Amino acid sequence: MGIPQDQALTTPCPICESARTKYWFAKDTHPLYRCSNCRLIFISPLPADTSAVYGQDYFCGAEQGRGYVDYDADKGTDQHT
């Protein structure tokens, strides 16, 4: 998948709303962008149905090499103090 030219310069950051975003790469056919202002990496446009990406196996099982083995156990390691 090539760079989506229609979104290359017009996709604002969903967090800080900066226009300084650039196409980063595609993952599973979804274009990812990186904000030069806050460094967020995000998909745009968001899929209307995310169940194919975030199904039950994403949160428990980590099948196909992505997601969590056990989300409830893993989420504690990501918390900031």
C-alpha cells in the first residue's frame, strides 16, 4: 500500500490537533500517521468497525502475534506512578 496522497498533509492529530502530521507506514492495510508535535502514532481514518482488529483474541490469547496474552494481567505493568 502506498502513501494515501489525499491524507498525506491534511490529517490532523486527534490529540493535539496539530497539522504537523506525516504518513508513517501501513499496518494490516491501515495507514498510520505520526504527529510531529506530540509524537502520537495514529490510524486515519479510523475503521467504522474495529472488531476485526480488537476481537476477543486481541485481549486474551495474542493469536497471530499481536495483542495480549492476558490483558488484565499485562495492564498493571503499563501503569505510571
